[in-house]
Amino acid sequence: MKVLVNDPIAEDGVKKLKDAGFEVVVNHLEPDDLKVQIGQYDGLIVRSATKVRREIIEAADNLKVIGRAGVGLDNVDRDAAKEKGIEVRNTPAATSISVAELALGMMLAAARHIGQGTVSLKQGRWDKKKFKGIELFGKTLGIVGMGRIGTELAKRAKALGMDVIFNDAVIEASEYAEFKSLDDVLAHSDFVSLHLPHTDSTHYIINSDTLAKMKDGAILINAARGGVVDEEALYQALKSGKLRAAAVDVYETEPTTEHKLFELENVVLTPHVGAQAAEGQLRAGIQVAEEVIKVLKG
């Protein structure tokens, strides 16, 4: 059997596939080439870069499994895969700590102007008075989406002396946080961190109306998916001073190097690096290989 690794994964994952007896091809085929060549493969492994759309799946005559090294499956047409009897597997636990630590780091950066302080010093300025910040200790963190990542963030926030509340469409109990309605989470939180998938029901869950319900001077963190936030509404809330700051790792259109949010000083920005920690990528590579092996070995 042949497995195509179309986005880079840890070498340990590739080795695991080879040790299982598969012919492994590591390459990055663009959509047109992938559509032409996918028919010869039994397994396909991707991360977020490869978009496994219907036209590719329909050309996949021998494909039995699509493995996503990561959490989100918005780059895989699961309906088309189901119609063809192709299993879709991901690694939901592999990068939970990686993303949670980034969200925590972004909270600290937004609260203490770490990025802006770095830039100003490199530009030859000593803007000490400009960068008066706030502590996380004693503040309330509201987590929207209390899955694996939200839970890991809650653990770390509690260790820093924060009060943690949360809202989730499915989960209503956690040993690390108290369940509240979404409106209550927004109204009572000094920091709001988003950790939920982008679906029809979560599209623009943060919009002008929900932003208006947040505490004046709150800080919003989005290390989830770009489409859960109305970016124009966020821009206006930051520009007006409704929000103290925001930290953004994901964008509605990616990749992007031009965005209105990039103009604002009170925004911490990273280019969708939540899962980009060496340890998380190692776990993701190994786990996705294990999932593909399970399917192909029956």
C-alpha cells in the first residue's frame, strides 16, 4: 500500500509508516497535480496547507484514509469522503498544550505590551511610561470552547491565580472552571479566549453585538479559527477603546500579510503558529501515522 505525506510531518511519523510496511512518498503536490496523482494512493496525510476538496476525493479511486496531523478538519471535505467510504482521522490531543501555551503567552503579551516594547526599543525609543500594563493575577478568564485546549489553558490560568469561567455548546462541567452562559462569560471576563471550531453555528460568534456585551477594557484572544470573529467588528472595538487589546493567531483569510488589524498598536499578532511547537508537531506526526496504520491494517 502507498501513503502520500503531502504536508511535512515529524520524521518519526514517516518512519512509523515505513516500519509498518507501507511505501511512503513525501511530497507536496499542488491541487491540480494532487487530483491527477491521488488515485494511486491508499492513504493521504495532510496538515492545514493541503485542501482536500471534493474534486480531489472523487479522483481518489484507491484512497481508504485521510489523516490530518492536527485538530481542525475544515480543510477536508468530510461529506465527500464519507460518500466514498474514506475514513478521516485527526490528532485532536497532539497539539493541545502547544495552543494553550500560545494563548497564555498572548494573554501576557497583550497585558504587558511585550511586542510593542520590543519594537519600540529596536526603533531607538524608551517608551516606559507608555507601556503600563495589568496583571493576570486576580483577573477573570472566560474560555469559549472548553475542549482539550480550553481545559489546558484553564489549568495554567488557575495556577497563575486567575478565576476561570467558561461556556461550551456541549460541556457543562469542568474541574478547572465554572460554567456560565455565553453572555455571562462575556460580561464578567477580563480576558476572553476562544477555543472552538469554525462551523455554521460558530461563524462570527464574536461580532458587534457580542463585543458590546464584553467588559470595557477586556482583552480578546483568538487562537481558534479566523471565521469565529467578525474582524471588522473587532477592529472597531479596538479602535474605539471598547477593548483594551486583542491577541490574534488566526485570520478569516490565510495566509495574509495585509490586514486592518495590523495597523493597531493594541493588537498582538502571530501567523497561525498555535500548533507550531516542536513537541506538538512530534506528537501530531506520530499520532497521525498511528491512525493511518490502524485503518490500512484493518
